[in-house]
Amino acid sequence: MALYHLSVKAISRGGGRSAVACAAYRQAESLHDERTGQTHDYERKRGVEARLLMMPDGVGGSATLAGENWTAERERLWNAAEAAERRKDARVAREYELALPHELDAASRRRLVTVFAGELVERFGVAVDAAIHAPGREGDRRNWHAHVLTTTRKATPEGLGEKAAIELSDTARAKLGLGSGATEIEGLREVWGALINRELERAQVAERVDHRSYARQGRGEQAAQHLGPAASSLERKAARPARRREAPESPAASVQERPREGSGAAPAPMNPPREAPNSPPTSPPAADLGLERPRTAPERLAAPGDREPYPRTPETALRPSAGVFGAGAEPATRIGRRNAEIEERNRALQVARAALEVAQRVLERLERSRRWAVGVVRGVGERIATEREERAREAERQRQAQELARREEVARQDAARRAEQDRVQRAEVARRTTQEQRDAARQVWRKIEEAGRSVRDQEAEWAKQRENQTPRQSRGPSLGM
């Protein structure tokens, strides 16, 4: 189970701390503090998987421990950071403590820290000194984490310059048009969460992290309280007899074999309350742990621009969590007991949430099935309705065609009847016209005949009158001729 943890701490002289001592402890190296004249030697410390020293562009880029430029040497860098401050309570460095998902391999862890360090360099223009730490022999075996130290001043080719924007007060940031420092830190937390999720996705791990608190996420879980170095030491001491009685194991196995389920607690910081002087080593040799030895050629993390393949993480079976301090270990402090109770409640909530997610997935599957069935039924119904409408439209078209044919037939019959009536009327008219013409002709002939008879009668009358008026003459020749 991937866990999210990013804490930001200020390294200040007011707390009796030194940037040189912090860098020596986190890098497991021996560095000399020119301000105090003390040499902080942690070369016997084990568990540093990789180191990184990164500068802004034009200042030195990603540097190693060798080089002529002052920014390429860790000891000179942090002595310069100490020398740049004059106040007795000055803030000389800033530390970002990062939890690395135990599901990732070494290359993915290095790439993750490198990208985040590049983000800090690009945002604030500071020098970044990072170290990846492996889980300790005692404690949670999944506790892969990184310590990222940054200078409080911008790194330039001439040395450390003005204060970085994140170190300014909220009033000074407001004058520059920037948000508050809390807003800046919240943005970095969000960036770190996005980088982790991207790396988990590339490693084909289903787990995801969220930079928001349980309350802001609305999950209902309770966050555990950070134990701190003293309480963690008491808990480890209380857990030792139980581990020895149960299953003694080799140091290599204790480091290489890590459970897969998370406990919900933040990774325990590896730095003590103050940088202690030389102490006897409590870890096995680096060769037994498979880690590098200090002061040899340290493994350099890839710069943000480098492109490396993303190997696929082999799938392994999940095993139940053995708790933060090993199986069978009882918390020895009040905070530890409280955290154990919180862990148990959170585990119960996680189980309940997992069951709820399963139920939700089942309901979603049923809902998808229901939607599919409704869609099928709706599709069948729509198809049936479409076919019914098509049949109704076809029947209506046929009815309209039949009605049109009937109307055409009626019209044709009416036209034929009218034509017949017209023919009969024309015939009757013709017959009447012929009869009238005949009658008129008869009347004309009758009138003509009457006129002829009248003329003949008048001529006869005129002839009689002439005969009566004319003297009768001899029909023969006269004798005197």
C-alpha cells in the first residue's frame, strides 16, 4: 500500500543545528565545519542507496563530489551556506523529508527524487543535496525515504546570492506578487503526489496517493501521531526480544524482504534530535546489505532531462502487515499504543471501504447490466414501434392510393356520364334543330306556295280584268285588207 509523506523542516542555528552536520549525517560522509572547526564523520553509517547534488543551469548542473567549481563539492557548498549567514538564529538550510513507495524499484526511486529535486531547483534557484535511504534493520521494512536538503539562498556562479522566494516572509512575498509560504508548500505537496502517482502508473502499480489529509479527502480515517526518534527507539527496543524469539533472520533478509501492505504511519526520520558525534555502527556492512560503501564513487542520480526506461515491477503476492515494529511486538509508549489503536481502526475502515468498493463495483456492474438490458428492450421496443409505424405508413399509403384510384374511377365515370349526357344533349339539340329547320323549311315552302298561288290568282284576276276591258277583235283577216 503506497503511502504519502512530505514534511518540510527548517535547519536553524537557533536549534543548535548545522547544515554541514545535517549533510554529513544524511549522506553518510565526513564533512568538516569551518565555522565551528568540528568534523562530522558518519562514514560508518549504512543505508544510503544513492546521492545527488544538483545546481541551477549555468552554475554546475548535476554535480559529483569532484570538480573545480565550488558548487560541485558538498563540503564547500554547505560551508558556503553557513558562511552566508551572520545571525546566531539564522536558517541555514531547508529539508524535505519524502516517503518513497516501497512498490517501486531502485531506478524508479532515483528517478522520482531526481525529478522532485529538479523541480525545487527550477522553482527557487537553490542548490539541492539529496540522499535516498534504505529501511533500517529495525523498524518498518518498507521505510524507503529520501532527505532533500536545499540552501536558503539562490545558487549563482559567484556563490550563494539572495534569499530564495520560499524563505521570504508572507509580507515580502505579497510585495512580489506571490502567495503565502503555506500555499507554496501545499503546491509542492501536490507536485510530489502527482510525481508519485505517475511513477506508480509507469511501474504498473494500481495504488495511488493523495497529498490531502484524511479529513479533506472525506475518508473518515484518523491520522497517526508521529513518534519521533526517542519514542521510535523505545518501540524498537521493546520489539527486539519478540523478534528474536519468533524468527531470527539474516540482516540481508531483513532489508531485502519487505511486506507489501502499509500501516498508515509516516516514515520515521533517520536524523536524531542533534547530530551526535561518532557512534559505533549499528548496521551490518554495506556489502551485506547490497548498498554502496561511503566515500567510494557514489551512484549519481540521473538529471531531470535524462531519459531512462521504466522497468515493469514484477507482480508479487500481497502479505498481511506485521505492524510498524514487527510481528508480535507490543507498543511500549503511550503514543505507540495510541497509534496501534488508530492503525487498527484505520485497517478496519480500509477493510470496510474495500468491501464498500467491491459492493459499489457489483452495483455498478448490475447497473451496467440493467442499463444494457433497458437499452436492449428499448432498442427492441423502438424497432417494433418503428416497424409498426412503417406498417401504418405503408397501410396509409395504400389507403391513399386506393382512395386516389377510387376517386379517379369516380371522376372517370363522371366524365363518361357527362360526355354521354353531352352527346345525348347534342343529339337532341341536333334533332330539335333539324326538326325546326324542317318545320321552318315547310313553312317557307308553304309561304312560297301560298305566295305563288296568290301571285297566280292575282295574275288570273288581272288577266280577266284585261279581257273585260279590251274590245273583242275579229279573229280573221278583215275584208278591207
